[in-house]
Amino acid sequence: MAKAHITTKDGTKVTIEGTPDEVATLVARFEGGAPIRAKRGVRARPSRITAKAGPLSLISELIDGGFFKKPKGLSAIKLALQEQGHFYPVTSLSPILLRLVRKRNLRRIKDKKRWQYVG
């Protein structure tokens, strides 16, 4: 049997007992949202929103994979991300790489007027 303790906005305390479906329905009514269906024997939990893999995490994966053992330019990094199916303009990759340099996850070397990134 499921149990829920609710405190309303005005301070009233309410205790609800019943099946998981009944408790989820009543809790949703108190919160003003749609009822959440729960399976028997499983507690209803709010769903977690997973973050998409952004360019920072993708470049960090390249660092962990040893991609930056040799110096790489922006175009090589962009190409490596495209091979994985992630398309970003060079203008959005540059500040991310600079942020990684400042965090000391990468180093950069100027070679023939272009920055090369090494991990």
C-alpha cells in the first residue's frame, strides 16, 4: 500500500493511503497537474530530463580518446565531430576550445598564424 504526505500552500497537512495509482492521481490533483500512472509495486518518480551531448562534452570525449595526442587545428576538430554525426560551425567550436585551454584540459600552440590544440 502506497502512502503520501502532502503539505498544502496554506499549511494543511494531508496523508493519503491507497494503491500506487490512487495515490499518484490524488497527488497530481493536489499539485494541479495531470495524474501520473504508476505500476504496481513501483514508486512513481518524476522523469529526469537528460541533457543532449553538446560540443563541450563531445570534445571532452575526443580528449579522453586520445585524439589530441598530436596537434590538431580547428578544421580537423570540426571534421572529427562531423564523422561522429555532429555538425558545428568553427565559430562555435573556437570559444569552447579556448574554455578547455583555460581549464588546462588542452594546450594550444601557434603554428603558422593558426592555433593548434594538443591534449
